[in-house]
Amino acid sequence: MKLPRDLSGRALVNCLCRNWDYKALHQSGSHIILETEIPGHQRIPVPDHSFLRVGTLNAILRLVSAHKGVSKEDILDMLQ
């Protein structure tokens, strides 16, 4: 599946909070810090940019999919 080129950091944060049990802790500069306790503790920074770079989006999706035990495609399906 091809990664979206027009996804904002805020839209990704909203999806992860709504569908994948993440909570926005705070914002440090231009990064929103997300945290989850399910299935274990994880914190990830997400840039609050209007368009995420493909490599940055891929890295975030890789972290979330490894932690949650799902594929990147499952996460992307929730974005649309």
C-alpha cells in the first residue's frame, strides 16, 4: 500500500488517539508526544507539520505496528 503524501501530523495524532489507544501528553516545540499503556508502555513523538514526510510517516507507522502487533496497512485503513 502506498503511503499518503498529504497527511498532516495532527490528522495522524487524531487517528492514533481515536483508534489505537494513544493519548496526547503534551506538545514540545513542534512535536506532539503520544503515550500508550496497551499492551505496554510506549511514547512516540509526532511532528505537528502540515504534511508529514514519507520517511517520517513510515517510521511512526513501523513503531506503532510493531508495538500493537498489527500491520501498517491496518493503521492506514483507519486513516481513511
